Amino acid sequence: MANPTGWKPTMENDAKPGAAAPTGAGLGGATRGLVYEEPLLFEHGSRGRTGVSLPPAPKDYDPAQEIPAALLRGTVEGLPELSELEIVRHFTRLSVWNHGIDTGFYPLGSCTMKYNPKSSEALARLPGFANLHPLAPPELAQGALELMYQLERALSEIAGFDATTLTPAAGAHGELCGLMLIRAYHEAKGNPRKKVLIPDTAHGTNPASSALNGYAVVQLASGPDGRLHPETVRAAMDEDVAAIMITNPNTLGVFESNIAEIAEIVHAKGGLVYGDGANMNALLGVARPGDMGFDVIQYNLHKTFATPHGGGGPGSGPVAVKAALAPFLPLPVVVKEGETYRLVTDVKERPRTIGRLREFWGNFAMFVRAWALVREYGPEGVRATGELAVLNANYVRARLKDTFNLPYETASLHEVVFDDKHQQAAGVTTMDIAKALIDQGFHPPTIYFPLVVHGAIMIEPTETESKETLDGFVAAMKAIAEEAKTDAAAVKAAPVRPVRARLDETRAARKPILRWRPGMKVE
Ligand SMILES: *Cc1c(COP(=O)(O)O)cnc(C)c1O
């Protein structure tokens, strides 16, 4: 056999006729070239092949004797046996099937998929940070503790709060933490409450975090302008409401301009105002939630502060609070005493703490990256981030608003939500448009969220994209809208260029095959 590893190189454009010509904007010329069909690791290699070279075992050596009999299995059949080169090629090929922020534009609304600077990566890999053991005594970890202390102060200042915990591992974990603080606050007053108010534009994690804290969720309808209105809040507000959870700007990209009045209504009845800070990118350096009446917010460092999202590393969801909530913050807390830093880990020192949310200090390498970004940008750079993020979203909005329907005319901040109303007549849906974008070399935007918009297409360019990239994206979106008019079937057949075309997403979600078994057949 000429091709022992089983991969099949194909010329992508020859192999898949019928694709709409890409605008070439997404990946430039990179959408042409070799595409490999990649078998599973188990389907590579051959018996006896190995990727390591070890000296042969002594003749009378029997490894089975070193393992307790109870743990010994019979023979294990069907494990892959591969050379080092086969393994390297396998994983390298798989890695280029994926689309990442380093490959191309990734305009997922609400997710803030911005560039992760390589300088931050280099700092996070400094041996003193990367190799520091989480149980190292504080005298050997002064630099790391100082960095945490400074980041906590910077995050408190940027959002206008008194104290911040870096512990939570993601945005949703931050929400959970924030609501635990709110619950502890009400319980400490001897007044546990039962409900949390959440507008209909909210991210699904908001009701989930409330429910996990034992609260009933009361959904509030936003107005025709996409905003929450004071009278809606007033009607729902009573002394059983622990908090309202608001994302500002909300997930329509619309600024909740009634926020100060809403906060007053909630505070007047003893409730607290929780801010879902996932959209902080829009406000950076320009406005502070702490000045708008929020009592607590979570940050998403992997969104706002350019730390990796997903595959590149874990998330991080610091929570910033007003002084009234500070005694309840989780452990550990970094404190500065004179010129020395220390971690408070003992409940006796913080009797009202909600306790520990996770092991050790949080996702420390993310703190290094976020700290590096804040220090590199400084106040002007932080402000420019917010301003450019809003400018970029509004540029996309202005250039696409005659092609795609804008369900809410209200001004956009850092993201813009369209829908598929203009394309529906041709039978082309948001899903089809998203799939067609893949052929153009772009990651699709967030779709079908927020739920208040039927067929939502939610685009968040972030500040890190150039005008050329945005122009390329706009050209691709317009080309798809044009094709929807002339050849709807072609749009509905997209994507045809990637290694895997349109997948059965329902089946993938309902019947996932997560484990390979010898001899298994997947049709
Ligand atoms: C991303 C996001 C969250 C959840 O954050 P994770 O870090 O993914 O857990 C919550 N709310 C909004 C509005 C978001 O965009």
C-alpha cells in the first residue's frame, strides 16, 4: 500500500465542487491547499511499532510480578501502536482542522473572542511563575502574591468596587460566587430571601447560578427598545427579592440606561444589584458598574482581559464587591502587611467568609496574563480598548444594516444583533448563514442568542481586529446575502470547503460517541 498511514490528501477546491467562491477575506489564500482525511489514532500504525526507544528489558524480567494480582488485567487488545512521527502528524493535522483566534476572525457575540498577546503568554511561562508550587510558603511566593494583590486592586478600580476575589474559575463560577455572597449577606441580616429578578435578555448561566443558590427566578420582560424599564422592576420588586441580575450592556449590546433608577428601586426594598460583567469590554475605562449602583460583578478575564478562551487555558472569573459584601469573600484572600504579602486561609481570621470555592489560589497563570495586559495598556490603553470595541461593532453595524435586519434599532455598544428576517423569504436561515461563513474562512458569530431575538446573529468584533478584517467579514456576509437571493440551495448546502461539512448537530448532542471501542463502526 502506497499510503501506510491511511491519510488521503485532496485538493480542497477540486474535491468539493459547487462551493460559492470565497471572498478570500477570511483566510486569504489559505483556504486552498492540501486537506487531510484523518483516521483515528487507533486506525494508524501497526503492531509492534513504537514511539520510544528504551533499552531492552532483562531476559528474566516479568513486569506482571510488580503489580498486585488484584490490579492485573488480562491482555489489553487494540491499543494503538505508532511511531513518534505518526503521532506528531496526527495531532498537528487535527489541530489545523480547528479554527482559533490565531487562525482567523472569531466574532462570537457575548464571548469577546479577542487576541491573546504572545507577550502575556511569555510572562505566564516565566519559570518563577510557571513552576511555583501552590503550597509554597508565602516567603517563597512574594512575587506571585504581590501580582495577585495588584491585579485585585486594578480590577476593583476599573469596575469601581472596594474589593475583589480572584478565586472563581470562570464567569459562571463567578456568578455562583457572587450569589453566594448575596445569600450570605441576607442570611447575616437574619433575612434570607427567596427570589432573584432576571431580564429576558440574560445569559443562561444567570438563572442557573440563582437556582444553584436556592433562589426562585422571576423573569422580567425587556421593553421594545431592548432595555429593562424601571416600572417593570418596580412591579416585581418586593422584600422577598434577594437581588436583580443585570448584564450591562446587555446581550443585545444595548446599554441599560435606566440602571441608576433600577438600582435605587431594588436597594429601597433591601435587595442587591448583581452585574454580569461578561460584557465589561464595552465599558473599560469609560464607565464603572460600581458607580451605577451595582453591588457585585464578576469579570471574565478570558473575555475582557485577553486571557485564552477554551483550549489555550482555563478561564478566570474574579468577583468585585462593595464594602458591605467584602467580609463574605471566599478564601484565600491576599493581604499586604507592611511590605509583605500573605494569604489568609483560616476561617478564624474571616469568620463570615463563604469558605473556599476551589483548591489553591485560582487559575494563577491567567492572573499573570491579565496583570500584564493591564500594566502594558495603562489607563489610556484600557480606555482605548473599550472605545475601539464599541467603534468596531458600530462599523460592522453601519455596513451591514441595509443587508440584514436589525431587530432593535437602539444604539449598539460592543456587539450588534441582527436576524434572518430579510433572508427568510428565500428559506435561508441564521443557521445557513452561519454555515456559509465557514466557507468564507470566518468563524460564525453567536447565533440564536439572545433568546428574545428570533434567529439572532450576534456579532462582537472586539477591539483587536483591523478595518481590513472587518471589511472582509462584511464582504463575506454580503456575498452570502446575495447568494441567498440567487441560489438559496447553495447557501443551505454550506459549508462545503471544510474537512467536515454540515454535521447533524442534534445527533452529535444527543448521541455523542465519546469512547472508541475495538471494532466499532460509526455510520
Ligand atoms: C460568557 C458569559 C457568561 C459565562 O461565562 P463563562 O466564563 O463562560 O462561564 C455569563 N454571562 C454572559 C453574558 C456571558 O457572555
